[in-house]
Amino acid sequence: MDLKQYKAALEAVLFAVAEPVSAEKLAQVLGIEPQVVERLCGHLQDEYAEEAHGIQLLCLEGRWQFATKPVFGEQVKAALDHRRNVPLSPAAMEVLAIIAYNQPVTRSFIEQVRGVDSSGVVQSLTQKGLIEETGRLDLPGRPIAFGTTDVFLRSFGISSISELPPLHGDEMSSEEVAARMEEAAGAVIAAPEPGGEAEQ
């Protein structure tokens, strides 16, 4: 295959997989060098950035994935009519902020910061795909640690945790951090799997 055909194959694979894929994995699938994959992904990213397209190619922590553009978020949400489109409550945003800025963290840490039981909120955020269990910490009782996911990155329109709004000192409360995150929130919805629904 020539480069044009490889780019088309890359486009097909990314659309079919519908989740972030590393350049190394794509290179194995296509039988080409990772550097070539990165270059082809860059070309695709530029093409889909044009106004004529409703989707875009994102790079999330070095992995590539198709997603809808934020400007069409409301239409996509309305079409899917899925309960995960419901806006996060202030409590959920607060817990999400604590996890995002301190990950990996345990539920007890979250509750210590908030001062209230947070088990229900943590479960809800896990069900929405915004956080996930990242393992167990080397502490007494081996508590479960939580961290953010690729869905979180897409939802906030960022490609890395390092792009979160900076915190200015330790004087900000968890509510203020949550408000800062909410201001930065986007409405990026992942491309759906064939025959399925999109992650939100």
C-alpha cells in the first residue's frame, strides 16, 4: 500500500476501534513504523479540523481517537438521549476535581477533604466512565485508588491532565477547584462503536 492507502486504513481502524489507540499499536496493525503512523495521524487531524467535518481526531496522552466536535455536543446528546448526558452535580464536580488534581487517591482521602461520605458520588462517576480504579495503594488495608479516565479528558476537551487549569497556591477550596474545572468543561463525545452508542 502507498501512504494514501495507509492513511485510509488508519482512518478505518481508528473509527472501528472507537477508543484511544497508541501509535505503536497502530503501527503493528498496519505493518509500518510508529513515526509514519504519527505523521499520518497528524495529517488526518489537520483534515478533520476543517469546518466541513463534524468529527475530529484527538491525541489523548499519546493515543489517538476520533470524537465529535464540541460545537455539535448538544445535538449529539439529544440524539443519544442517554442518562450520562445529565450534567454533573456540584458534589460530583467537587469529587472529580479532588481526584483529578490528586490522583491516585482513595475514597477515604476524598471524604477527608470533603468532610462527608462520598461513596455514592464515586460510584456514580465510575459508572459514567469519568474515573476508574487504578490499583491499590501500598498502605494499611491496601485501599483502592482512583484516577481519571480518557472519557474525562474528552469531556473536558484536554489531551492530558497537565492541561487542567492551574491552582494558585493551597488556599483554594475543593468547591473553588470544582468551579474552575467546570468553567473549562467541554462537550466532546467519543465516536460510537459500530452498532453501539458513544461514550460520554
